[in-house]
Amino acid sequence: MKVKVTRNFQVTIPSEIREKLGIKEGDYVEVTLDESNGAIIIKPYKRKWTTIRLNKKVGQEDIDKAVEEALNDSS
């Protein structure tokens, strides 16, 4: 399928492809370049959101540590 690049360098993913991949408004996609054949690859990116309730003030070091632990738990 051909799509047009807008002046803001945006493209529309055709509805047939969005439906097959389950991509909805507000979702994230991962964009990579396959340099061997000059292809742009767009894949759905399903992020799992985690919410934590903190009962204290935290600093950047605490946040970085929590993020690192969360990433290690998901691996």
C-alpha cells in the first residue's frame, strides 16, 4: 500500500494493517530501519504500565533504582 508523507513527515497506517495488528489511537509503535534493504519497519509496542503508591518523598536516585528493578523483573 502506498501512503503519503505529510509536511510534518507523518504517515497514516492504513486501517487494514492497524486492525490486523490491533493498533489503536494512543498506542505506541516501534520504528526501526533495516539498512540492508532500505525498509522502515513499524511494529506495535505493547507497554505494560506499572503504578506504585509511595508514602514518602523520593529523589531521582530512588526513581532510577525503582525503574531498574522493574526492568529487571520484566526480563
